[in-house]
Amino acid sequence: MPANLKLRMACVAAILVLVATLLVTLASLAVAERGMKSVIGDQQYAMLASAASFMDDRIVARVAQVESLAASLPPEASGDPAAIRRILEARGPMWEHEYLNLILLDARGQQVVSLRSFGNDRRLDAAGLEYFERPMKSGRGFMSRPVVSRISNRKIVIISAPVFDAGGKRAGVLTASMDLQATGFLRQISALKPGASGYLFLMTPDGTMIDHPDPRRLPQPIGLGASGLDRALDGFEGWVEAAGLDGRPSIYAYQRLRTTGWILGARYPTEEAFAPLAEMRRNAIFGATGLALASGVLAWAVVFRLLAPLQRLRDRIRAIRHDGADIAVLHDTRRDEIGELGNAFYQLMAERENAEGLRAASEKRLRLITDNLPVLIAYLDRDQRFRFGNATFERWFGVTPERLVGMSIAELMGEDAARQGAGSLEGAFAGHATTCQMRLRLQGAARVLEGVYIPDLQPDGSVAGVYALKHDMTHVKEVEEQLTRLARIDTLTGLANRRSFNETLQQALARAARHERALALAYLDVDHFKRINDSHGHGVGDEVLKEFGERLRAGVRASDTPARLSGDEFVVILEEIGSAAEAERIAAKIVAAMRAPFATGAGMLAVSASVGVALWRQGQDEDALLAAADGALYVAKANGRDGYAVGGGGPIDTR
């Protein structure tokens, strides 16, 4: 065999070893990078969803705070701006670190009282503005879109709540303006920012920045197309990889707030997110290149040695052709070539095992990352059985990843948990990313798990399996449920508040109409309550209201619903009463219960109550029934108070 042919074959062999080693290394790194990118993106979105839920809770709390202040304004002070100012100024220090200003508007949207001046004599006219009209129509608190403050010339939001007069009608609106930057609305969740250079930001549904680490971005709108914002504004919630306005590729996650529709976003620079993987890639490439070069040089030398038998075979063939040598000399040569081919196959297998070792190391690093995330990460096959699970399963369920393989969700979490997630899992196997919430007992305690199912889509469109990621949302759900309960309870008396009363009355009327049962509504208040406040102060007045509520609760049946509407106005829904006489007995019992002296900080006080009872008629709605009970109450007051009057379809009966 010519020497130049042997050289070419040796070089080809060395190059093939080099290329094969590099390709296997790069393929392994690509698999690891895709897996790590998916894990980081899903983790960032899960973190952002928790942060958005926390912010929703803060917004609900702020609205409830202003509603509470509005509810505490005495109805009789609505015509006395000076009195209202004294009340707001007395409570002002509690709000200075949260709000810029408190303003009371009348029923026409005209300014009655403002704790801070606008810098001129012009008074605020909020007629037609959303933060005034919404509370007046709905009777509930509201948080506005960001507007420019006339005091600080900065972006603020306005929280407003209705103010009710003594008759329970909306007499105006109390507004509180809050500077989002000054109060650091995002500061409490800034610890959740991804990485060292990542950050959170907040913007309106039209893309205008509300809060951002860079003050220069406030309140400028962000450009469409950047950071996947156009998708976020169209309703997308999740994570994307895109370039920011500075051109740096990053992982962006978006989640809308359910209370305001604002968009909470997070940015995690890709360079920082994949810094460990980039370092691993460089080390792997350098190592693989060095190994491949060394292997190539060795292969080059070995090929020369391995081709020596072929050279001898050529010489023997030549000898046969030209010198007449016996062809028997070929037998040994053939056996030598077969042996050398076996050694060559052995060398190839050794190099393959080396490449598999590099890949196993990459998978080990990926497994280390997933095992230390505080979420459940798993893969389910077509039979909905686990094929992979991280170490969090062992910490939460006491099941090792090895034992987890082959188990179903029902076997691991129970039949009830499997039923809760069945619909979402079926949607994922249909090719759609879905969310899921499960309630189950974990380590002896009730837990709420939330997460996503992501289909493993194949090139032909089929679903090979589903990736599952779940995190513990128990604390967030507990806070949410607690806030929901507090929103329906009067904080002073512990009775149902106006919101809860309205809902209960609608349900009670529907039951009465459906089953054709009798129902009555009692409307009552404390006689001369204003005199008690004026003589002894609001603290004593609150003591009277609290004791009044306790006696009212004790004086009605278990099936009745007592509630406090506002100030000293109370109502009782009387369901399934046998007759008008039974309603009268309950009213008389309430009046008698209030005649015993009240123990207060100002000593024993004589307190009485007036009660108006309206009997419900078929077809009568809640407003008409409430108006009838209110009319009966005024009759009871006109008859000298400390008594009751019963009204309904006919003339009012007084006692």
C-alpha cells in the first residue's frame, strides 16, 4: 500500500475521532441545557405566581382598610366638614406612611374635606371619574388605575370606598391616594427576584410601567415586541425567552393580578441563569477537545501499525504475481486482519463509553438541580404512571425516586387527589399545558398544591408523556380564605356586615319563594345613640354597640341572621317564622333584652332600642322589604322609641 494512502487514512481516522467526541459532547450539553432552561423558566413562573397572589392579598387588604375607615365615619357627621376633618386628622398618623392624602367627596363628587391642600383654592370635582362612580354604584371599595398626583406629580393609585348616611344610603365616597414608589409596593416581594441581576416590575394592562427598579422607566410605556410584552398584553401568562430593550437575552415571566388586571413581570438575564451551564460547556469542550486530539494522535500512530499487515499482504500478492509464490501465504494475513478489526471495534466501544460518561455527568448535574428545588418535578408516561421524580417526593411523601417509578398518582397521593387533577392531566395528554390545584393531607396536615402539567409533544404531534411541576400554596390559600372571611364580618360586633347581609337576604328570599315559607326582616337601632357618643365619646359608643350586638345575637333564634349595617343600624333576617305573632314575640324579646343597663367605661348606661319588622310578601324584592322594615322602624321611633312596630302588606301594627 502506498505511503501517502496510509497517511491519508491515518489522518481521516484521527479527524473522525476528534469530530465524534465533540459531537457527542455537544449533543449531551444541548439536552442538559434544554432541560435546565425548562426547569428555570417554570420555577420563575411559579415564583411569580406566588408573588402575584401575595400582591393581590395586599391590594384586597388596602381596599378593606379604606372601607373600614369609611364605615367608621359617623353618619350624622356627613353635614359637618369640620367634624369629619377632625376625625380624619385624628386617624391620620396611622395612614401617613401608606397614603398621600384622604379626601371625602359628597354624593355629587364634590370635595367636602381634604387633609392636604392642592396648592390652590380649587376644590376637587370627581364627578364622572371611575374611582368615584364605581363605589357609588356598587357600594364596595375600588382601586383605580394609576394617575398623576396633583400633590406629588407622581404616579399614584386611588383607593375609594362608599360612605353611608344614617338611612344606609350612599352619601359620598372616601378616597385615599397611595404613591406606589414611595410606599415600595414591590419591596416586600423583592427578595423573590431571580438571581443577582434579575428584578421584578409592575405595569398596567396597556404596558405603562407602575413600578420598576430603574426610575427612568417610570412612568414610560415599554415598547411592544420587547421582552414578549405583546403576548403578555394579549393575556399570556407564563415565561418566554426574549431580548430586552438593552438587547440582552433574558427569561421573562408574566402573571396578571386578579384584583386590578395589572401585569407582574420578572426578568432573569440568560447569561446569569445559565452561567453554571456555560462554564460546564466550556470545560467539557476543552476537555473533550484535548482528549480527542490525544486520541487522534494515538489513532494516527495505531493506524500506521495496523496497516502494516496490509502492506505485507500487498508485498505477498506482488510476490505471487511476479515471483510465482504460493497463494497459501494469504491465509495468515487474512486471520491477522480479522483480529485487528476486532481490536478496532474494541477501541470504538471504549470511546463510546467515555462519551456516555460525559453525558452521565451532565445528567447528574441536572438531577442535582431538580432535587434541590422546593417543588415536585416529575414525568408521567402514557399510562399516567411516574417515570421520574425528584428528591422532593421523598421529603414530602417519604417515597424515594426509585420507588416512585411505576406508581400512579392515586397510589402516591390518594384517590381524592387523583380525581382533583384528572381533568387537568387529561388536558395535558390532549396536548395542552394545564394548571392544577389539589387539596390533600401531607405529613398529617392539610395542604394545597398548585402546579402545571406540560405535554411532551413529539414531532408527529403525539404526546409521549407529561411533565408535572407542583409547589405548596397552603400558606397563600390560608391567607386568602382568612381575608375572604374577614370581608364578611363586622370587626366591632362580630356580626355579619352589610355585604354578608345582602348575600344572605337574597338567598333567604329565594328559599322562601321556592318553598313558599314565611319570612320577616327586623330593622333596629340604638335609641339616642348620638347623645351617647356626644356625652361619653366614641369609645363608650363602641362599647355600647358591641354589647348591643351580643344581646341581639343572644335574643334571636339560631336560624336567624343578625347583622350590623353601619353605625347603630342593625338588621335581623327571620326565616321560617310561623306567623306574624312569632315575629312580634321576637321583636318584643329584643326590645326587652336591651333595657337592662349597659356596663361601660363611663359606668352603667340606660340603653333602649327601636325595632321595625316587615313581613315579606310573595314577589317582594330585597330593596322593597328593607324599605318596609325601615318604615316600620320610623313608626316605632315616632311612637316614643323603646318599642317595636310591625308592617307588611297592610297597615302597620305598633306596640
